[in-house]
Amino acid sequence: MSDSKVPDTSVTPPAPLDRAAMERVLARAAELQARSAETTGAMTDQQIVELGKEVGLSSAHLRQALAEERTRPRALEGRGFLGGAASVSAERVVRGTLPEILTALDTWMEKDEWLQIRRQFADRIVWEPRHDFEGGVRRMFNVGGRGYMLSKASSVGATVVPTEDGRMLVRLDADISGARRAAVGGVAGAVTGGVVTGGILLVLNFAAVVAAAPVVILGVASYLGARASYGSVAARVQLALEQTLDRLERGERANNPSLLKLIAQAAGAAIPRH
């Protein structure tokens, strides 16, 4: 009788991968597929959703991630001399239809923020500040008490992308690079003034250290002031975007009071009543 052992055919299954390992595997697989001669590296939304389902990802989360990727601004990223980004943005998932949301946003931007449409697409609108007489009066006297902070931006864009079950991802982005350039220009002007002052002191036979002092003092002071001012503008524009999304989420509708009515309301509020 043979005493040879029967080979053990059982195989121990591999240990499950944690999230970090799974992300590395997916990233590597995508890289290999992109390098393959059989594919161009591009995938449709449906292909991405199907691929995600195979690894256990929710289709709802995948569609929202796709919507966020499509609404991500690409040209306004980066930090400059003052340490702030050239744009600020806010996003929210809300209920409603695409026409309803775009109509509400357009009404608020045009009537409440006094912007005008620069470009319009099926799922995106870009506004810019109005520079007419009424807009100047509204901003100068802060008619309505809104502050009109979005007029500080060179442009404001809204993109609406459907996710699922009637929900829409709404992203607002504001280009504030103009405010940053103005702040940098102020620093440059202050430094130039310091250089001129230092040159005059040198001509008057002051010591080089004394002549250099205006350049250093004005340069540092103007830089710190411009950085703080620009940071304040960015924060207030960001808040204005968030407040707009708050109104949209609550389902508010903008009204359109005339300038005379707003001035009359402001005057009436300023008169004490007995």
C-alpha cells in the first residue's frame, strides 16, 4: 500500500486590501490601461460608473464625483505674491431642475448683486460686474445692505450638473485675480515711493542705511497691508458665494425692487418713529 500523501489542494485566500492599498491598485491599473495600445486612456461616465461598481463603489457617489470633476475650475488655481489663490469657490448638492436653478441664480446675480451675463451655456452661466450709473449708486450707498461683494470679482461662474434623483451639484466660482493685481500694484507703488524717497536722501548726503529705510519700511508695511486686505476680500467673496447657495438650498426666490423703492426703504428706516 502506497504511503504517498495526497496533495493539499486548498488555497488560503489572500488577505483583504485596506483603502490605501485599493487606491494604489486602482491607480496603477488605470496607468497600465492608459499606456496600453488597445485604449486611448479616455473613458465615458458610464464606463467609469461600471468600473466603480466592480470594486464596490456606490454609483451615486461616483456620479457626484464625476460632477465635481466636471465643475472644477482649471484656469484659476495657484497662489501668487500675496499668498492667496486667484479664485474662490463653493459648491452644494441641492434639489431642483437645471432650468429652475440657473434661473434663480441668474435672477440673484443680476438683481441682487448687480452683475450681468458675460457668457451662457446649457449648464453654465458666467457673469461680470455692471458699471452703469445705477450699479455705481447701489454699491456706493450699499442700497439694500447687501454689500455687493461679488462685484469685487472679475467674473462669477455657476455650473449645474445632475447627480441622481433630481439632485444637482451646483458650483460657484469667482475670479478675484483683479483684486489681487490691484493689491500687488499698491505694493509696487509704495516700494517705488520708498525708492524715490531714498534717492532724495542720498542726494542730500544722508547715510545709505538711512536712505534705505523708506524702501524697507514702506515695502514691508504695504505688503502686510495688501496681504490682509486681499485676504479679507477673498473671505467676503467666499461668504457671498456660500450665502447664495444657502438661499438656493432653502428654495428662496429673488425679488426685483427698483432703485427708488430701495432708497425710500433705506430713508424710511433711518427716520426715527415716535
